[in-house]
Amino acid sequence: MSNPTTPFGWQMPTATDLVTDLPADFEVFGQAVATSMADLLGGTSGQILAKNSNTDMDFVWIANDQGDITGITATSPLTGGGSSGAITVGIQDALTTQKGAVQLSDSTSTTSSILAATPTAVKSAYDLAGAAIPKSTVTTNGDLIYGTGSSTVSRIGIGSTGQVLTVSAGVPAWATSSAIQGTDLLLNANFAINQRAYVSAANLTSGTYGFDRWKSNFTNTTLTFTASPQGQSLTISASGGLQQVIEQGLVPAGTYTLSWTGTATGRVYNSGGTPPAYASSPVTFTADGSANVVVEFTAVSTTKTLSKVQFNAGTNTAWSLATPTLQTELQACQRYCYVIQGNASTASSLGTGYWNGTTAVVGFVPMKTKMRAIPTLIYSQASDLEALQIGVSWNAVSAVTLAGEVNTDAAQIQVTTTGGTSGQAANIRLKALSTAYIGLVAEL
């Protein structure tokens, strides 16, 4: 055949070629295709043919991953990305500092800051809020809330100064000082404590104490008294009177009642205020809580009687001691005055001390209870005391003073005497006299 050679190295027959040559020519053609175009054979479903190199007829079957996307750029909260090969894209976990994927939670008690509440959790929180006491229940500074029944509450407004919270008709209510009602605020209200050994018919000048915690509030007051099972029943002389001052902290602001047994007239007022007129028992009083309270009685122009005084919060007029017993009453009185009383039959030792030089003896007087304030010294007279140099003799005393350290628990006294040796042990005592006494006073 004269036909030109094809690119595959074989010649296609022409029209003039014998038909009998055709089978052989096609056999040569098929062999050439199979040899030089082998890369085009095969492949699987879905694959596509791609050029493998710049060489002619160099192809390869690949998965169909071709398209118009040439790359993926991932920005927060996405991760991964790329521009070639298999590209992976993810999403970061959400934090309080970054965006991302969150996990749902039904919890209403978790403290996590990276979980997201489901509608279930939101509904539970809504129900809890719905059952809570609304802020609108309270309207005024000092309001209180109390339960009025099953799942219901009510408001009670703040009380007045000096009131206390109590119960009225089964619900909370404010009342005037009812918490301390029934407790006498006067000490020695039955005149049973007599540390200063006041004797009947003695004349008390104004400001002078007789029975513990009671002092004269007139120029001259004469008291006579008779013993009773619950203390003393007094007779106050004409134009005489008695007074007791109660510390501010013991009388909060509020309403009080002063009552007593006897014909004397009485009054009560805030220290520094204008005293009201004297009146018969009982007397109502309003304390302001900012001052001491003064209780006074008078006989005016004729002698009057007085016993069992009561000063209570509220309206109670039943008599009682301020403390449980006479012993505790004495201890309460000794906060204001502590007296060591002499005895007619025997001397009363004040305790040991030392000679501070040859003419002075220092001793110590311990209090029975802590006193209200730093005390001052009282005594009958210096000659009612004497000092001893241990193993020598008792010497007369000419002067008595507080010396050295004095506080609310103990006091140091010094007596002037003679005949001692400095540094030697000593003793101080009251002589065997019923009128002898020495004491410490922290009265109001």
C-alpha cells in the first residue's frame, strides 16, 4: 500500500487497496493502540483522566477532586484549611475568651462558664425565680419579711426606737421594750443592802448615801426604818427625799413604769432634762436612751413611807429584785460601792503589805467585783485604822490615801504611821469598832 504512515506506525488502506488486506491492517492497528496508549485503559467508576507529565500520551486515572475551589482559609472559630491535598476543617471549643462550639446542659446548679443552658435549664431557673420573694415586698429601710402561710409571706415595717419584736395574735409585732418587762432596773429596791451601816434617824446631807445606791436629794434627810421580810420599810422625814441614778446603758429608749408601796410621792426623768412634778404611784416615763435616768422620792412637808420600789419597762408594776437573790443584789451594788465594815468585838484585817520607809505602810484592798469605774477612797477616820510591823507592834494611823496602782479590780492604799523598818512586812486593820469602815466608791 502506498498510503502514508499514520502516527501510530501503521497505514490505513486506501480505496484501491485490496479488500483482502484489511484484516491484517486492523490487527496491526490494534496492536499499536494497545502498546502506545496503555495509560488510557482501565480506571474505575467516577474516576477521571488527568495528565501525569508533559510526555505525549502520559495520562493517569484519578478521583474526581477537581473543581473551581482552589483553597480554604479557616478563621476563628474554624480550624484547619489549606490550598492543596485533602483539606480538613474543624471548629474550636468555645471559651469566655474565644468563640467556638458549646456543649448544652440541663443543669441549674453548675458553675461552668463554657456550657450553654438548654430550654429545660432556663425553664427550671424561671420556675425558681418565680417562687422567690420579690424585692417589691420590702419598701422601707428596716423592713422585715415573715411567713403568713404555705408559700406566702408578708412585710412588717421597722419599729420605733427602743421597741422590741414580739408576737401579737400569732404574728410578729413591735412592742415597747417588752423583752425586759418585769425586770426591776433599780438596785436595792427593797433597801435591804446597807454596806455603809446607815443607822436609823441619821441625818443625810444632800448627795450623801445611806442604803446602797440611794442618796439624799435634799439638804437634810432623816430616814427611820423597820425590818421586814423583804427588806426595809422606810419613813422619810418632812422635806426629805431619796434619789437613785440608773446608768444610760441599762435604760434603752422606750416607755417605763415607776411604782412603789407607801405614801411618798415620786418622779423619774432623763438626766439633764427638766424634772416633772412629784406624783403618786404609778408614774409613766419615756426614756430617750441617751442619758442616765434619775428616780426620786420626797416626803414634801410631812413624813412619808416608802418600800418595795419597782422601775420596769412597759406597764408591769409587780415588785421584784433586779437580781435573783439578796447575795447577787449585794454583788451588783458592789459594782458602785464596796465597804469593809468594822466590828465591835474584833478587829478587821485589810491584808498584808510592806513598810515603804519608816512612816508609811502600803497595803492592798481587792474588790469583790469589778467596779463601774476607777474608785475613790472613803473611810470613817484615820484613827480607826492601825498598822503593824510583823512581829513588833500595832501603831496608830494618822492619814489614809490611795497610792500606787488603782483600777476597777483592786486598789492600793497607804497609811501614815510610825515605828517601822523600811521593806519589812506589815499589816493594816480596822480597830474593833462598829463605826469603823473603809471603802471604795464608783457611784454615778
